[in-house]
Amino acid sequence: MKRINPNILVGPRSYFTSFDYRIVKRSKNLDFLKREVERKLKLLLLIKSQITCAASHLTSTFAYEIFKETL
């Protein structure tokens, strides 16, 4: 495995779509989905300087619960 320095990862911002209500609605196991979404978001926060998420995705209770727990 080759080690990559995060500083060399440049480019456009990251678009985060995992809060989309269609993804949440179709998920059978919300606990598993929540864990996967948290992992994806943490990874993006480590390697990207800007993360864009649609405001309509943030209006769900699923997204609210994830951010509420981190405060």
C-alpha cells in the first residue's frame, strides 16, 4: 500500500450526498446507514478543505441527529 500525503490531494470541493432523503428512505437499517454516513463524512473532512451539501438534504431528521450528537 502506498502512503499518500493529504496535502497533495487538490482539486474541487467534495459534494456530499449521503444525507439525501431518497437514500435514507430506502435504507432498511438506519443504524448501519448512520455509521457509514459518519465514516464517509469524517474521511472527507480529513482530506478536503471544502465539503458541499445540499440544504434540502440537511432538513431531514436523520441529518439533524448526526450533527446534534457531535455538538
